[in-house]
Amino acid sequence: MQEKSSLAAYISSGSLVVIGKIGAWFNDLTLNEWAIVIGIIMATVTCAANIYFQRRQTRAIEKASQVDTIIITGRVK
């Protein structure tokens, strides 16, 4: 029992130190650095959303092709 409480104390204190360091780092950012951080986050979210929706579209097309349904129409020459 004592080992579990010691482990919990070490984990909680370590995580609070890490959170404090991250908080101090964010407080020291200038406006330009904030713009860079937000830009990186937005680019990552946009890329993840694009991958997600492209995979959904691909799965829908593959599923429709298995049951002979036309999803995307185009002129065949």
C-alpha cells in the first residue's frame, strides 16, 4: 500500500513540474511566437481533417463500387 502512495506522489509531483515548465514557457512567448505556435497547430489540424475526410470518401467510393452504385459521375469519351 505504501508503494502505491509513494508512486502516486512521485507521479503527481513530476506532472506538476512539467505543467509548470510548460506554463512558464507559454508565458514567455511574444506575439510573433504565438502566431507561429497557432499556425503549426492549425496546419496539423487541417492536415488531420483532410486525411480523415479523404479516407471517408475513398471508403464510400469503394463500398459503392461493390454494390454497383455510381457516386462520381463524369463524361466518358
